[in-house]
Amino acid sequence: MSLFPTQMHPLPYRKPVESRDYWVVDDVLPNADEVRTRCLAKTDWEMGYPHTGEVWPGMRATSALLGDELAALNVRVCRLTGAKKLWVEQPEAGTRLNHNCVQVVGAAEGTVKPHTDSSDLCRYAAVLYLNPGVPERCGTSFFRQRMPGGRLGGNIALPPHRNLAEALGNRFVQPDAFVEDVRVAHRYNRLLVYKANLIHSASAYWGLETAAKRMTAVFFWMA
């Protein structure tokens, strides 16, 4: 079977530009240390790969931010993106949207997996970095297709396709099917907001013990 049928028909490409396609805010939380400590103290973790048969890596728990913290973040994201209103979409029965979820993934638990988020569930996504000991290289990267012969393809999943798998016509792609285009460095208490239909992934994971692992909070909004 070929890698995916759209190799002869690249996705659309637009170079990700800060303040148009993604937004970076440093020192976004006034109480980042408090939030990190609270998240590390959680006991309601769900376990992912390689601890269970789930495809998502590491472990995760809901309610990374409290109500007032989340409300302040929503206001900030509206100002950044120009959105008049943000809301969290209700997923269909049997599916789940991990909005305001803290994720902890170590070096041996996760790999780079370029994807887009579902346009049915979000227009904007965000990641908040919550470990001061993680290297800069473990941030978030935007990718584009690597086409046959080394040519470069696109980086956006557009309607009627809801996600990258639909746009490519195949859920299973080879590891070298994408090339990194833009990387946003990991920095403690940095918020990265981005358009959810851009191909993206964690750049790398870090750490062996829970407190040392790459810890992030993730968010998904419609607008």
C-alpha cells in the first residue's frame, strides 16, 4: 500500500507566522508554581502508552486550571486571536475532548506524532508548559508534508476534511512523511496558542521520574 493517496496532491501550504497563525505569551500565569504543585499532587491520573493500550502517551488528568484561572486565560486568548467569543465544544457520545487537561509524558513514553486537531471540536488549541527543568528543544513543532523525491508539501487540513487523517485519506503514515517547519521552544510558564488545523506535534519529550517529565496543560476552543 502506498504511504497515502494524496502524495500526488499536496495539502495547501502557508508558512506559520507568529501573531497570525500562532501566538506566544511568556510568564502567562501569575501563579505558575502553585499550578504546577497542584498538578503534581493529583491522584486521579489516567494512564496511556506504554502503561496501557491507549495510543496517547504518558498520563493525564482533568482540571489543570481552576475556574478563575481558566477564565483569565480565555480573556487573554480572545485578545491574542481577535476572537469575540471562545467556547468548549461538546463532543459526540463516545468521544472526549481533553480541554484544560494536564499531561505528563516522559522521554520513554512519547514520540513525535504530527497531527491536526479536529475542526469539529476546535478552531484554536493551546499548550502551557509547566516544568521549569525541561530543555528548550522539547517545545512544539509545526510540520509540512515530505513528498516523493524530497519535495515539500503542505501543512493545513481544510474543509471538508476535519483532520489530517481525512485530508490524507489514511490514518497510518511513515515516520518520515513530514518535516519540521517551525519550532516554538519550551519555556516554563509559556503559553503557545495556534490554529488547530496546522500540522503540529510535541517536538520531543523529557524525563524519567514524574516531576522531571514534560508537563503541559492543553486547551481546545471553538470561536
